[in-house]
Amino acid sequence: MLTFDSSSITWLRGGTSPEVLRTSFDASTNGFDWINLGAGERVPGGWQLTGISLPSAGTIRARGFLSGGNYNGSSWFAEAIGGFPLITSQPVSRTNNAFTVATFRVQAGGDAPMIYQWLKDGADLSDVGNVSGANTPALTLSNLVGGDVGGYSVTVSNPYGVVTSLVARLTVVDPVITSQPVSQSVSPGQSITISVTAAGTGPLSYQWQKYGTNLTGATGPSLAFFSPQPGDAGAYQVVVSNGYGMVTSAVALLTVNVVTADSFSPVPAGSVNSIALQRDGKVMVGGSFGWLGGQTCTNLGRLHPDGRFDNTFNAGAVPPAQCLALQGDGRILVGGVDFFRRINVDGSIDPALKEVPTLPRTFFVACLALQEDDKILVGGEFYSFGGYVRKCIVRLNPDGAVDTAFNPIIGEENVVPFAVFSIAVQTDGKIVVGGSFSTLNGQTRDYIGRLDPDGSLDASLNPGADYIVDSLVIQPDGRILVGGGFITIGGHARKGIARLNADGSVDATFNPGVRENFLYPSVYSLGLQSDGKIVVGGDFAELGGYRRMFIGRLHPDGTLDATFDPAPNGIVSSVAIQTDGKILINGGFTAIGGMPPGQLGRLNNTEPAVDNLSFDGSRVLWQRRGSGTEVLRTSFESSTNGSDWIALGPGQRMPGGWQRAGLGLPTNATIRARGLVAGSVHNGSSWFVEADIGPAAIINQPASQTNDLGTVARFTVGAAGIPPLTYQWRTQGMNLSDGGRISGAQSQTLTLSNVFGGDAGEYSVIVGNASGSVTSSVAALFVRDPVITNQPVSQSIQPQWWKDGTELSGARDVSLALTNAQMADAGNYYVVVYNPYGRATSAVAVLTVNRAIPDSMNSGIAGEFNPKVYSLALQTDGRILVGGRFSSLGGQTYQNIGRLNADGTLDTSFNPGTSSSVYCLAVQRDQKILVGGAFTTLSGQPCNRIGRLNPDGSLDTTFNPGADEDVLCVALQADGKVLVGGGFTTLGEQPRGRRRMARCIHWRYSQTAGFWSEACLVRSLVNSARASGVSTATGLSTRPSVQARLEAIFRVTGASIAWQFSPIPGFW
């Protein structure tokens, strides 16, 4: 109790009130400014200050200081106020939605009784209508409307006087939207309604807008589309208003999807990694598969335009193919895991270009790009090429020889891993590279950089990304589209997709962004249409701010195309746009919009594609507009005799197409236009689209060949001219027709099956159209008849065994025996076999020497839904605690937790049980047991995800912090405190951060298959933590070079990461 007169103050404190260490007394005449009167003296029953002069209308404050807490290290004070009323806590302004409740509060001190009177805009309030508490410290206004807006204050009085609070403003959002319109996707003609729900003072008015423009007659809470068409697609919002104000809703995107899967469904048995398009519409397919279009086909095949398997192309079995490039002469460049080849039109291998790596170094070709001078750029993960040291990028001359003048250095010397995933060549010859690297030619370049044509570094482009660049496309205006797994580039937030200006700066007007589908956004492929629209494929759930699963299309300005939503059910890794606007895609999906194409499908495109070539003698005009594929560069050629071609030069970009002017050629010449396209995964595959006009002409002559008896011979011709073109194959001056062993006599490819000596001779073809005809050059067929199918062989072989890349002395037998194997003998073994004609290297065999031999303990667990043991803990007496997901342990009923004796038998005295999985265990010094997991009961009592057991298994009721999500790991510090990790956001009713995901870049690990895998992304979830030393985590690792997931347990020590166990079954 605080009392005072004009010269003294007394503060009586008794009973259970906390004792204070010292006191002070203050006085105020205005409630804001305080004058210290001095320290109190201890008197019986309290404290007192005398010999002072107090104002007649003042407020007195007494404060007493206390201490406590751990080691009495905390302090605070007790307070009492008497005399004139004093407001200690002012009412606070606030903003409320209509029809909600607002409460204003005041706190005051002074002698009782205290009287309160609330006011609105200076007028007294009373408890009537929506007002309550008008004469209490808390004023409540319910069911707020616009009329409740105003300034609220309160007067507080007692026998000494009256004081008025500050004014608190109430703002009421009236009207307010309580249910926003929702984005929807429909097919044309499918009725749909977009609605909004609003509250506020009536009457409410509505005005719907499309892209910010008012819609005539759309003035209700709903907007109905009874038969929506593509023109109805777009972004809609509604403005709701009344006499007090207005509010605008969120934007709802109406997608009227006109893109569906067509009947193209070759259904590969395996994964497709790359696709490329021939000028005749046939589709080259590379990947890791054994079946394509219903036929046996190993990793490389060709499909007809309708998806049927093309059995006229047979390259045989090749290693997994990652990227393709179709050269102008029809030959096919193929790169992938441990190989790079060039394949002729008929499927035979070009012996001049066949790169076979020397094991065990990594060799992986990820991308290819064709220069205007026909040189070939190769990117990937390798360290030598064609006998030359080349790190991740190499340039080849047209004949396949390494261009020795071109040798940029990706990454640091002797540091792995680095890789180039995408290459784009500009029209000025400069080369943009993207991938996983941090330096380029010795200079810092994070994941993206640009080279001059000679391979030197272009210092003007250095945007820098924070993670891998997967795909690059050069637009006709010189700007660069970039896709990948980054979330920032050039210092700007850009999730998964960005556009750079020609100088390397980030295009500030383009920021669609993708939202991650699982952990991180990834854009794997970009397709550019002639109208500037951009098809985006990858692993994402949102594009341009709206839901788009794995694929979507953007307008040139980066806004989302609301007519494109094919909705595959899995990752899209490749996009390839045809000249007619149809879009080939492949990836990890099994259906597109409910249609089951199985990893490789094609989308219809209802928008028109213009592809028209014209020539007036002085100018060639190639009109390319609409939904067809955009080309990176063009060239024009002419022929006046149907067989010899003259280069007219590159095309110049113009609105709606390309042209070449200033020519002087006869108007009856045959003109060919050719444009280069990049697409597929990483945009690492390329091909040419072509258009021609004029009389029939030969582009690629049929080639002579030599066949063995009983094999298949094929002759193919490439032709140009105004369609339709006709073909007539001839031999020995006579026309051929289909029948017997002859097929394709009136087509582009002539096939002779089961050839014999009588088929040998000269073959040619007449190609014609309405403007004339031309005869090809002669191709000779030589038939070895008879032929020896199995030659006698006299040879000897010499094996040589190797271990971890080192030759083993004396190990030259067909088998290698190791006696009394020790740990030093563990490693990678392979054998190289030599004979006079060459050598062959075996696959790698891994020898593991296991020091740990299991004993006879076999307690065993059982239960439904894949029972597992997640945690073990060893007690000081040798007994073993077991936690996991099971209902039986050692043949007895145990729910998720139990204990074994040191000999492995069941400890039947310990059976607490939990309601769900136990993920972690820890034993304290006093032998009490910490338990973490997904449970809500422990030992039969409520306990949310973390608890502590006494040594006998009963619940320690003094320890129950509780967590709102799973506890995955616990660790004990030396001082007995407990570190806790998991998926929770609240622990012990206190907010705690979410679990951390770690991303390790430029990380190297050795895989048991015997090869190095590099530039890996590791995503980890901590599942056991220690205060010091080694922690373990379960992680998901992606080897970008093959886009495959590898799951494993790894060990973190300091800043390094090393494998703890070999790959284990799936975690995510």
C-alpha cells in the first residue's frame, strides 16, 4: 500500500510480496516527466521517505528492485503508483477488416477508485449497439463497419483528478474480400465461373477487370464463362466498393488450354535424354533404353514423323546418349557417357571421329554446338580429347581433328569436378558457356561466362549465378535466355530462369521465375518460337507466378501464356519445337493431360506456324512467324543445275523472318534456306530446319558401299525444291519397283535386302517436281559373294592386371588370385588384354575387405508397413536400446522401442512403448533415456515427439518440452543440456527454426562402380548430431552429368564430406 502526505511517503509491503533490495520514489505533475525524490529507508513493514515537499496535485511512484533467476543473474523492479491518476500504457491505433472485432486498452495507476470514460472523436461512449466496456480499461467494438472509423481516447479519474489518454485511430477496411477468386484451367468450351466473396457496409458494387481493364456488364460477385475460348484466357480481378472505400482482389488466371498430346507415342523402354529433328520430319532419339517404338533399339534410334520406328536406320548398340547434333550433310554427332561418335546417314560409324576414353578417368559429353564454319564445340565433363588435354570443352575441325588453337580452361588446374552443360554460339562467333564451374581461363566466372571465338575470355560478360546453369538460348536480338538451378544471377533474384542483355547485364523487365516442385527450382530446357514465345521445361510447380507443372510457355515479356497448360505428371527435361509448331518433349513423365505417351510425347499447337520461302531474282525472303521454331542463324544457297550449290551468304534478321538481298540469279534457280536450332536437355542438341523453292535439286548424293552376301543395302538421297518431290531409283539404266527384296524404289531411301552378287552394280535416282527433274550421281554397290563368315584366327593374348590405375607387377594371367586378403588389398581392379592388333580393357571390379564380422545376435523386428530400426544406443552396462518403427522385437510385442541384454536376448523388464516411430535415442550420465521421434504418447502417457524415460522404462514426468513436428536427432552437451534437431518450428512452446538443408557444390566422391562422379548437388537432412566430432546425415545426391539421383549416407567432418556407407535404398 502506498500512502503519502505533503512531507512523507510510506510504502507498506507485507505477506507474500517479494522482498526488494532497495527503493526509490519519484513524483510527476503531468504523468510524463518524473522527478526523483530520493531513496527509501527501511521501516517496520515497508519503506519510507520523509522530509520532502510534495505537490498538491501530483502522482507518486515507488519502485523496489529485485534479483533472481539462475545465479541471481537477472533483475527487475516492483512498482506502486498513488495520487493523481497516471496512464502507464496508452491505447494503440489499429486497422481492422469489416465485421471483425476491435479492442482498445489502457493501463493506469493512482489511488482508487479509478473511473474510466471512453470517447469517440471527443464524444462520450456508452455500452449500446456494437460498443461494450465504455467505462472499463478495455473498449470493445464488434461487427465493425465503415461508420466506426474515428479517433478513440479515454479519461481516467480518481479523487485526486482526471487524465486523458492519447488518441488511437481506428481504420476499418470496408469493404473487405473474405474469399479471393481462384485461378482455374479449362479446355475450350468447358464452362467455368470465377467468384469473389466480400463483406462490408452495403450496398456493395463489383467491377471485374481483365489485365486491369474494366469488362462491360461484369458487375456481380461472379464472372461466368459458358463456353470459354482461347481469347477468354487471361488475368482477371475484381474491384469491390461501397460508400466507405474500395478494394481490389487478387489476380486469378483463367487458363484455356489449347495444347494437348497427339498420337505420337513411341514408348521407350528406359529414359530418353535427347531429341533432334531431321529436315524430313523424322526424329532422332538418344538416351538409355533398349526398346523404342515397339522395336529393339539400344540407346539411339530414329522415328518417322508419326512416331513409328524407322528400321532403315541402324547404328547398332551404342552407350547411353546424352546429346545429338545433326550436321548440314546429314551426319549425326552423338555424345554421352564414356563416348563421342559421328554416325553416317545410314547408321554406320564415321571412323574419323570416334572418341573412346581411357578408363578410369571420367568422360561425359553433355552438349554439342555447331559453328557457322562447321567446326564442332563439345562440352561436358572430361579432361582429355583426341589425344589432347582439354578440360570440359573442346573444339573440333569439320574432319574431327582437335582444333589445337582453341583451348580455354574450365575450372582450376588439377581441381575437380567441373562441367560444361550448355553452349550457345552468338552470330558474332562468341561462345556462351554454362554449367558447374567457378573459373574460366583463370578468372572468376560462377556457372556462366563467354569466350571470344579464339577461346580467350570475354571480360565484358560476368553476371555470375549462385548455382548451376543448365540451358542457354540466344535470341535473335542478341539477348541470352538462361535456365538452371540458380536463384540469383547478376546480383538479381531470378529463380531458375533469367534473360541477359547482350552486355551481360540482367534484363530487369524479364522475371517470370519458377517455384520449386521439391527442393530447388530447375529449368533444364528452353524452346524459342518464331513469335518470341518461350517454352520452358524442367522440374518446377509454378511459372510466372501461377501453377504450371514441369512445363509452361511465356510471352516475350516474361508473362505467362494462359493458353498453354499440358500438365505432364513428371519432369520435362527436353523441349524441341517443330517447324509446324508442334512440340516434342521428353522426361520423367508417364502421361500428358491424362494421355499416356510414356517419357516421350508431342504436343499439338493450334496457333499457326508460317514457314514460307520466296525469291524474286534479287532477294531471298524466308518468312518465319507464329508458333514454329525460332532459328539461331540462317544461310542461303542456290543451284542452277540441280547438283552444284553456291553459298549466297548468311541471312539478315528482319521483322517476321530472314532475308538475303542484293542477289543476281535467274528466277528459275533452286534456292535453299537453312536455319540452326538448339533444343533438348541443356539445349545441348542442335539441328537444321530447311526450306527450298524452285526446280528439284540434289542436296546429298547417294554414297557407294560394299556389302557382304545376305546383308541389307540402303541408298539415300537428299533433295530440295518445291514440293511435292517425286523419286525414281534406277540401276543399269532401268527403273526399279517395289517387290521381293526391293522396297522404297519411289522414295528417298532405296532398300535392298539379302543382297547377293547379282545385285552389284550402279544405282542412281531421278528427283522431280512440277518445275523439272534432276538425276543424282551414280552410287556403286559392291557385294562380296561368296563371303567367309568365320575366318580362322591365329593369335595370342597377354593379360595385365591393374589396381587403382597402377599396373600390378607379375599379374599377367587370365585370373588374379589374392591370398590372405588384407585391408590394403581393397580397391578397383581391372585387366587390359593385349594382342598384336590392339588392346581391350575390362570393366572395373571392386574388392571390398570387410573387417566387421557379424556375431550370432539376431533379435529381429517385425511389423506392418516396412518395419525399420532407426536408432540404437548402448548403455554402460552393455544393454542395447532399440528405436524405430516396429510392433515386435525378439518375437515379443514391443511398440517402436525396446531394450536388449548384452547377449542379444530381450530385456523383458523394459517395455515403455510409443504411439509412432522412434527416430533417436540418447543415454544421460544418470542412465535416463532421451527419446525423440514422431510419437504423441510415451510409456502410455501424452508426450509430443520428445520425452525422457527413467532407467526402468517409466516416464520421467519432469521432462516434457514437446515439439510440433518430428524430432530426428538429439545430442547431449557436457553440461547436460540437450541439442535437438528435426522438422519442428516450436519446441517447449518456443519458436525454433526449421530444419536446415545443406547444399554442397564442387563436391567429389568415389562411387563403388569405380568411376569419379563430380560437380554434385547434395541435399541433406540431419538425422544424428553430436556436440563435437562426426555427425551423420542422410542425403540426396544428383550427379548433374547424367541427371540421376544417388541416395546415400555420408559423414561430415569439418568442411569436408566423405562417404560413410555405399548407396542405400531410397530416402526421399
